[in-house]
Amino acid sequence: MSHRKTFGANLRASRVAKGLTQEQLARKCKVTSDYISMLEHGRANVGLDNIVKIAKGLRIPIAELIKGIE
């Protein structure tokens, strides 16, 4: 699995576990819901600043988003 797909799967699992929609998470992170969707489907590359925003929005450690990426 590609790094982007792994990140996306981790993102989606964390978002669903928190009971958030893509729109709700996007608002918390100050990004668009389209961007969250693209990340979850592995169609966008994520930058470090956005990884931090997303982890804070989900209230999880960054490591949860990048687990399985070597």
C-alpha cells in the first residue's frame, strides 16, 4: 500500500472512531472537506503543517496518522 493510502486509511479510521464527518473534521482543522476526502482516498499528498492540524483536530498523537508507514 502506498504511503498516501496508508495515511488516508489511518485518517479515516481515526475520524470514524471519533464520530466525526469529513465536514466536521475539516472545520476543526480549517481545511476543506474535499481535501479531507482526497487525503482519505490517497489522492493528495499531505504536508507536515496539515498533519499537525489534523492530529490536533482529532485529538490524537501524530503517530496514529502515520502508523504503518516505513
